[in-house]
Amino acid sequence: MKRFIKGLKSDLNSYADTSHASVNTAPTQSFLLQYRKHRGVNLGSWFVLERWITESPYREAEAPAQSDLDVAKGRNAKGILEKHWDSWIGVHDWNRLVSLGINSVRIPIGYYHACGADRTILDGTDFFPFYHVYEGAWRRITNAILDAHRRNITVLIDLHAAPGKQNNDAHSGTSDRANFFNDPHNQRRGTYALESIARSLTTFINSFDPPLDNVIGLQLLNEPHPPNDTILKSWYTTTINSLQSIAPSIPIYLGECWRPDVYTDYVTQELRTPNPNALVVLDHHLYRCFTPDDIRASVQDHVRALKDPSGIAQTFERIAERLGRSGGGVIVGEWSGGLNPGSLRGVPNERRDFVHAQLELYERTCGGWYFWTYKKEYPGDLGWSFTEMVEKGIFPSIVGLVRKRSPSDVDSQREGERRQAALDQARNAAYDAHREYWGRQPGNYDHQLFATGFEEGWKTNYRFFETLHPQGGQVSEAGYRHALAFRATSNHGQSYWEFEHGFLQACSASRTDFQKTFC
């Protein structure tokens, strides 16, 4: 075994790929923030309003009083909206998120919220007459990015409302029917809107020295509802290619229309972009309270389905692996504790069990998650209000690891020796189990790749543990693990899976080691 370890260490550099923006090439803070595990909430109804979340901004809205456009057409819209923007999320909210372990927020916006940076974004759209209403929104959005940055919270900007509406819901900007996919003009305006937002984000980020690093993605469309996949894929490709020429360092997030395999095929087989190393992430939304099947099922049925290894867990694991082998990943960008009343059986802790089953699934299989929604204007919703669910013990009081001491607090030489010994022990045990199992299976193998991957995975996760130190002692850890494994080596041949297996097992083993030692 000593000879094996010596040979393994001498071979590590031959497997490291220094051509990628990988963890082997002194990853930047921005890279680590983009690839860490995102544990987040949606700041719903801050900019794109939803009446069931915040009622008061609709008090002067024009009938039917369901959408942003209805509010904009009403009396005193500018004053009502600016008061709401300035009061809905404040310093106490940001600090509370940190205390609960939340390290990321998804901010839904409409294209019209960016008109303060580019007035022409409204040209040829329903919101053209309302520049004066929305001109102050962009300043609030950039202030939110800065407030988040001060607390090491990352921000995913989500285009929730596109020109002409990409779905039929009122939270897509207007109360009319969706007309984004039926009108090429709206599609062009949608691409332009995202180009404009990307330019404005880049300008804002680079106005600081050093530049801000906490904008971890731009989501092109929230819950698109195209008449067919071809039209959406075509628009995605056109828009992504344009965005990568404008802001190549900002990851792209894509709604997958609740067809994860179809859009995994698109990302891995069809999408060709100018920047092959760009991070492209699929965003899946998971709710269990709307369909007839969901309504008929008890909460206990839902929990069992979430824990079933052959159910949604298998889907997430499959697409995470496939996307990761193209350098991408998957998140659950919206989920909740919402249940139809008929699903509740009055069993103690049934709401908590439902939430915890989801958390366990997303933590294990996805690059991150964003709960919908952070809070509601009026109390009493224990399925959708994150703040109330935490207060009632339905949602954990803190997510992720919390360190009690830092690696920097201990003697570096002793910690280096301890960590190397722990790595050697964990790697050797995993290697022996891997070799024993596959030794019983026919085929040609390269088991040293497993050991090499294990070492890379361990070191990678420790880079996240050590490099990122949010306030409050929360620990950052690798999120898009399959993508990180893919970027850690240029050896993507027939036996790459062994490197990948080792890498993923090491991420889990290193987490256990860090938790035992520092948490």
C-alpha cells in the first residue's frame, strides 16, 4: 500500500487539467462562490409582485389587479412601489438569513425593473409608458447585491417576467395571456432585455475594486411554457450565445419546463456555446400540491416518494451526472412546504417531515436549492412562509454545517499532518472497497483513477471549507460536485467514471472529517 500511495502522489499531476478554470489552478473567489452548495430562499414579491404574498401594493391597482402592469396603471404607482421596495427586505432580513445558514438568494425581477439602467429595454413592450414608475428599481436591485455581498450571500438574478409573458401566470408581468413564444418581436425583446441586464450587471460589478463576486447566475426565463421544445431551445441557444459574448463569466440558469431529461439532452448534446467552460445549470421547480395526484396523496405518501431511490431521487442523480460530465449542474430553484389540506392527516410533525425529506433529497443530489418564499405580508402560512416555518420548527433553525473553530485557529503543521492522515485512511478504505467490488465484475478497469479522484475530491472540498468564511460560522462546501470532478481532470476517457466515483466519495468523506474536527 505504501508503494501504491507513493505512485499515486507522483501521478497526480498527470491527471490534473490546468487548461480549465478548475480547482487545480488556484480557483478564484468567484469560481468558488459559483460552484459552492447554494442553500437559498427566493425573495418573492420584492420586485415581481404576487398578490397572495403581498397584498398592500395592489391597493390602487387597475382591475383585475393581479399583475405588475395592473399596479403600474393604478394611482400613485411610483410611490406605492418605491415604498414597498424600500421596506420589504431590510438589514434585519439580511442578518437573519445569515443566522439561519442561508448563503444565497434568488431575486425574481421583470425586464422593466432594469429600465433605470437602460430605458430602451421598454421599447416596444407593454411597460413602455411606465418608465417613471420603474426607473428606481434597478438601484434597489444593485443595492440588494451589495447588501448580500457584505454578508457573503450570493445572488441569482431570475428573469421572472419577459416581454409578452413566457407563461400564463400573473407573476409574469401582465394579466393577459402569454404571447412571448407566439411573437418573434417579443422573443427579440426578451433577448435584448437579458443582454441589457447582463451589461448593467457587469458595469455594476466592475465599478468596485476588487469587482463584486457574488452574482452567481442569470436565469433566462422563469417557468417558460412554450408550445413546443424546439422554439424554446432555439431561443435559448441564440440568447446564451449573445450573453456569453457580453458577460462570459456569469453562469447561465435555464428553466426546464418540468422536463429535466429533455433539457439535459439539450445542454449536453445540442447546445454549442462560445465558452465551453461556462457553467450552465438547469433549474427544476418541485411542488406537491397542485396536480390531482398530489392532492390525493397523503403527506406520508409524499415523504415516501421523496425518499424512494427509484423516484425523483434517481432523476436528480441521473441528470446531475449527465450535466456534470458537460461541466454543468442542476438546482431546485423553487420548492415549498405547501400541501393541499386533503394531504394532511393530523399526524404530529407531518409538515416538518415533508420539509426535511425534501431538504435531504436536494442536499444529496443537487447543486443547491431555493425555498419559495422568504416571507409573506400576513401571518399564518406554514407551507410557504420560510420565516414562519423556521419559527414553528417546521424548517430547521439552521442549514448546513456550522464551525465551532476554524482551521486557521490550529497549528498549520499539525493540522496538515492530521488531515493527510485522515485522507490516507479514508482513501485507502474507499479504494479497497472499490477494488473489491469491481474485482467481482467482469471488465477492464483503472482503479488508480478512483484513488486519484478521491484525493482530488478531498482537496477540492477542503478548499471550499477553508477559503469561504461567511459570517456566523457557516461552512461553504462543494455544490456542483459532478462538474467539479469533470473540471479536475482532462482524462475523460472510458474509465473517467472511476475518477468521478472517487471524487464524489471523497466529498462526502471530507465533509465528515471537517464536521468531526471543526464543527
